[in-house]
Amino acid sequence: MITYIARRMLQALVVMAAVSFISFSLFNYVGDPVDNMVGQEATLEDRAYIRQVLGLEDPFYVQYGRFLQNAVQGKFGISYRTKRSVTEMIVERLPATLELVFVSALIALGLGIPLGVYTGINRSSWISKAVLTVSLVGVSLPTFIIGIGLIYIFAVHLGVLPSSGRSGTVDLGGWRTSFLTVDGWRSIILPALTLSLFQVTMILRLVRAEMLEIMRTDFIKFARARGLPERKVNYSHALKNTLVPVITIIGLNIGGLIAFSLITETVFQWPGTGLMFIQAVDFVDVPIMAAYLCFVALIFVTINLVVDILYFVIDPRLRAEGGH
Amino acid sequence: MKIRAIALAAIMSTTSFVGIAQAENVLRWTSQGDALTLDPMSQNEGPTNSMNGQIYEPLVTRDREMVLEAALAESWAPVGATGWEFKLRKGVKFHDGADFTAEDVAFSITRAQSKSSDFKEQVKSIKEVKIIDDHTVQFVTDGPNPILPNEITNLYMMDKGWAEKNKVLTPQDYAAGEETFAVRNANGTGPFIVEQRLPDELTVLVKNPNWWGAASAEHNLDKVEYRPIKNAATRVAALLSGEVDFVLDPPLQDLQRIAAQDGLKTQTINQIRTIFFGMDQGVDELRSSDVKGKNPFKDVRVRQALYQAIDIEAIKRVVMEGLSFPAGMITSPGVHGFTKELDARPPFDPEASKKLLAEAGYPDGFSVQLDCPNDRYNNDEKICQATVAMLAKIGVKVKLDAIPKSQHFPKIKNRVSDFYMLGWGVPTLDSHYVFAYLLHSKGGWNGTGYANAKVDELTDAFAVETDLAKRDQMIAEAWKIVKDDVVYLPLHHQVIGWGMSTKLDLPILPNDSPQFRWAKMQ
């Protein structure tokens, strides 16, 4: 078990190094940060001075080496745009993203699983057909359009929810939460719903497909033959067995939600890490971009590692082989 | 009984709360991007100067007509050939209660001259600041500088004692690895005080009751709340839903829709920014052209042909939806040296263009690449697309490369673009700023390679000419030369539009920088 985990962690490190290397080499193509950092009056000497201070004139491998050296010490430098510590900015904005992802994951599970079970069992009811058709909208419309649509319906026309921003936060020792005030909940609803729509559809369809599969298996037939009540067959036996792949996918998707909430965050001006990344790209704020991409890689690597370990715990066959 | 008492208390507390809320005039506003820092010398950028200008003040500012107006200096006048004297306003206090004196002026100038300052150019002519007494300072310049007061309207005064106490004697240095105190804290003399600062999220300013101008203050605000909203559609939605009272930068195509809604209005004005094309007429062979061994842009007839092939009225009508002022010079109304005559364009005439091209030896035209930003100016990419189609009609085959501004501008600065779009604003509101950067052969943003000894000479001369009538003559002469040489192809002066609640009275300014000291809420 320990060698298995050690090997996985080593692989994780290699992935991290690769991601940082690739992302760092891309920064040479996003433009010149110095132009954004000084006014149009700045002379060539001023620009040269900044380039020199930032080490932008050094060859790529020197810059990368310096970045790695600082990164392993947890130092990501100063944002070019806001002139604040990058680590501090990420830590400050992370709660907003995590809470958004948490609420949208709840919505996705709360809607996706019951609807998936229902449509799996009642295959030919018109409600199932309607749900499946509507759910297609969730995957086919871009997040951007859904977000703007929700804003126009709920904020502009009905005037019941705020259009953007994250108001009503309460500071709990460095973690600003939206969960303790009505205002906080009101402002998280629309972005969370927007972010969750794709996940709802995906979970719904996954659960439905698994249900259809499992309903055909022998042990369900036996359960029926034993005269178990329909509810017990559907939920205790069938649903339970669909959940293994569903949990795997959800786990991986949470990483995706954290990393790619950036469109939703931009539409709703949600002050999380995604919005921060978009702003950094506009400004060519290399320290933020580098740190953010490493951070996202870390999330994926960690989730994968946890999932691998969970497999190990859940699946006895892996254990018997002593890891492969 | 007890319950009734509690209920009564609750009612009373709510009513008193409502009472306070009504008495307070809160202006809530938004724009695309937040101020980058509250350090007034760290970043010379529009939104940053605009935010800091509510909190800090310069010696000399501008009124609604963009004419110089006294701020922290009550009066100013040249002394000798190479200096300016400023009489400072008395009884001015910083937000923390410290007195504003000549010491602070000297300190602020020194700070602006430090290596990490982004305002070095504005104060580079100042050799020394002499403190005559507590409320008089003299700036000794390295030569005559007739426009020094124009150059320092965005140079805000800081308190020396506060800077020493908080170790912010110089602006943030990128090499220093940590944030300085002045990035999120401010201590100015201005009409508003920072109450809360969450960068990129929320900035709350409250009225400064001890402001020197409070007695004659035109604004009636108690509080200004700013939330940046990056997405344009969301920004407009926030205005339509009444969550904000003022949007600085609604998309121009949404202005009609905003004006049509009850309770909202829009204002437009020409911005101090002109959009134009530059052509590299300095190199011997264009990098992107099929013409080899020579550079077609070197021939003034070719430049004239391109100029007359652009149907600017069509661009105004179709691309800009009427929101632009076609231009014949590369600087805007409001800038000293601008005249209506110079701003006239030659007629749109593709036939004349074809003839000019034939005379110049390109009867079948030629090919060239046009570099264009896609996230900087109003409809920048669309203007370029329209131009490509118009130039195709005279046989000039243009390949368009529209890219983000952070990749576009280095092309101009590094002189690797043959044909490019640029827009130019003029913070000093004086033609010298245009000549020094765009037309002088050593100009930092002159990507055209244009080098005319006479223009250089005139530019250098009117930089230091203190006889204003003579100076105006030189400026006019220089403009005439560059117009005849068709150095740039002027397109239009940009229009800015603000959207706001009808309850708000806020004068629109051509520098796109709202001044809340003039804002009134009903």
C-alpha cells in the first residue's frame, strides 16, 4: 500500500513539473507585461529597467529555474497588476470559488441523481422525455448565455436577485463566507445554478444509463423474485450499485468545477480564483497565471491521488495484487 | 407586555435605520476595471488616476471645460526663465489630520522622481524644489518649461510624515517581493476618504467633512461605492436593475437601450483620444508586402491614396453606429493646437486614389499586413475589417492581424509593424505631447519611421518657448507640415458614453474620468 501511494505521489510530482513547464513556456506568447505596467509616457530606459528587475531578459530556462526554486518554497512573487502577494491573493479568493463549487455541486447532485433514477425507471413516461429534452439545453447552451439569460430574468425583469457580485459575506478569520446571511445566499444562487447546469445534465444521464444497465442484471431480477417492494429494489439495490462510477466522475468534476468556473465567475463578477485568472490573462500578469495553473494542477493531481487511493480501499482485487 | 416592548423596540430600530438610510446619499457605480493600486505614483493608468483623484489632489487640476484650475495650489506663475512658483492653499489637512505644507510638495515630487515611480516623465524637467516658506514652493526646471502646470494635473500630493511612518517613501518596487502599505491604504487631502478597499471587489469612499472645499462643495454625496464588473452585459444589467446608479463604460451599442428605460439616461462627448493608422515609411522594404526592394509607404502619393480610399462616414454609420467624430488630424478637440481647418479630411474618392497609386508606380496595388488590437479601442477590429474591404477596392490587398493589445503594442514599440492602428490620448492637453511621442523622429511611439528635421526642430523649440503667441505659431506650422506629409491616416475622435440614473447629476468629461466632487444625487 505504501509503495503504491509513494509511486502515485512521485507520478503526481512529475505531472506538476510538466504542467508548470508547459504553462511557463506559453507565457512567452501572451504578450509583453511591461506595456501594461507603465504608462504610455514611459521611456525605453524605464521599460528596460523593469524588464531587468523582473528578469524578463533572461533566457527561458533561467526564468523557469528561478520560478521553480521559488515555487517549491511557496513563493510566487508579486502580482504585476495589483502589486500584491500572489499567494495571499489566491488564498483570499479561494473561499469564493470553493463555496460556489460546493453549492453548485449540491444542486447538481440534488437534481441529477433523483431525476436520473426517475428517468431510468420510468423510461417511457412523458415526464422522462421532457426532462431529457430540457437537460440537453444544459449541455448545449454555453455557460455565458445561460448566465446572462438568468441575470436578465431574475435581476433585470423580476428584480428578485442581485445581478452580480458577492455581497453579504461574513469574515470568519480569513475565510469570507456567503452562507451566513440572506444576502450571501441571494447572490450565490444564480452563479451556482449556472455552473451546475452542465453537471446536472451529466449526472442525470450517467445515473440513468447506469440504472438502465443495472435494472437488467440478474440480482435485480432475483430481488424482484424474492418479492421485495419496488422502492427497496430501486433504491437499496439498484441505485447503490450505480453510485460507484457516479462518485468517480463527480470527484473528477469537482476539480473541473474549481478550475473552470472562470466563465461563470466572469459573467457574475464572482470574486473567485477564476475571475482572477481571466484578469491576469488580460494584463499578462505572469506570476498570477503561473501560480494559478500550478494550483489547478495540484487540485487535479490531489483528486486523482485520492481517487486512486479510494479504489485501493474499495476494490479488494487491487489490494490482493499488492498494487500494480 | 414584554413582547410588545420588544416589538416596539424592533419597529423603532427599523424606522431609525430607514431614516438614516434615506438621509445618506450613496452613489453606487461600476466600470470594467478597478484601480490597480491606491499608491498615486505607482501606476499611470486611467482608472487608477481616476480613483486616486477622488482621494488625493494635485496642485493644479482641471475644471469641467478641461481648463487649468487651482487645487492645492492657489496660484502659480513662472519665475525667471527656468522655474515656476506655486502658492499653496492654507489650512489644508490630510485625512489623518496632518497639515499640508511645502515639505509635502517637495517630498511628493521627489517620490515621483524615484526609480519605481510611473510619473517620472511628468516631473523630469524639475531639477529642484525650493521651499520658500511653508506655503510657497519654487520648481527649478532644467530649461524653460511653459507647460509644467499642464503636466502635473495627475500628480497627487502625499503626506511626508505618513509616508515615513508607513515606510512608503518610494512607490512599490517589483523586485521587493512584498506589498507596501500604500497599495491598499491612502491618506490624501481630497473630498473622499477610503473606508474600505477590497481590490477588484469593492471600494467604499466616504465624504471628507474637513475637506478644504467642503464649504463650497458642489456634491451632496455621503458615500461612494465602487464595484468593478468585467463583463459588459452584466454591467449594463446592473444598471438596468437599479443596482448601480452609474456605469462608466457601457458598450456604445447599448446606449440607446439604456436611454430608453425609465429612470435612466445617457451622456456622450468626444473623448480626448483619436484613432488612426500608422505606416512604416522609414524602412527600405516592408516586411509583409509583395513589393520587394522598395517601400511603397515612402511615397506620399501612396499614403494619400490610402487616406482617400477610406470612407470614414461609412465607418461612422455602419461600424460605430453614429458614435464617432471623423478626424483629419491625430489629436482631438480640446487639445491646444487643434483647429477645425486642420481637422478637415480630404474627400473620400477611390478613383483619385487609384490614379495616385498608378502615378506612384503601383497601378495594380500591392499587399501589406495591417496590425490591429482587438481589445483596446471602440470596435477596433471591426474598423480594421471595414478598412481592409475599402482598400481592396483600390487594389491594395490587406491581410488583417487583429490581436490582443498586450501583443499589439510591442509590435509598434519594437518597430516591426508595417501598417498599424493606434489611438492617442493627451493628458497634458497640449500638442507637444503628440509631437514628442508620435511625430518626433525619436518619439517613443513613433512607429512610422517618419523623420523630418524641421518637425524635430519645431517640436524641440515649442517645448521650451515661453512666448505663447510665438509658440502657437510654431505648433500650427508643425501641424501643417505633418498634415501635408500624410504621416498618419486619421480615422476619428472616439466618443465616450456614460449611463446613469436620472437621479444622478454628474458632468461627463472628455478624459473619461468622473469627478464625484461635482456629483449630485436627488
